[in-house]
Amino acid sequence: MAENKKRARTSKGHYKKDDPSTPDINEAFVQEEVVKPMKPMKPQTVWYESREKEPSMFPVADINPIRNFQTGRLEYEVDADDVERFEQHHFCMNARIVRKK
């Protein structure tokens, strides 16, 4: 038995037997699918928030904020491929806006 083959089973879970009328096909074994491990997906968005409570809402790098009423901070949802441009904004450079933990 090859390493990539396993016993074939019926719908009830019993082993299938080989059909002698087909000598070139072995129905008792099936080709086992090789499952490749999935790569961890990169997050689609990255969240940022204001470091302090903000009295008014202001966009950063043309991205509008969402107010978190529990903390009083502003939150920004940034696409993963736009993070570099967002972090070049002076509010991020001066740590007024930080990556959310």
C-alpha cells in the first residue's frame, strides 16, 4: 500500500472490496488528498485609536473616524495596504493616533 492511499469506505463506513472484473483498477483503496497547511491570513484592516479622549472628530489621511463612546476616543479602520500612508500622517508621527492593541 502506498503512503498516499487509504482504504475506501462505503457510505455506512464499511471497507469496500476490490472488484475482480476490473484488474487495472483497485477499488479497495482511494487516493488520499494532500492537505496543505493554510498560510495565516494577513488582517484585512488595522485599527488605530486616539491616545486621549477627543472633543471633536477629525479625519486622518482622509479616513474618517468612528467614535468609541465607552472610552471617548476616536478609532480609525485602515486597510492593510494603506497603513504605511496612514502612519506618515503627522498625528501618527506625533503619537496622537496610535495602533490599537
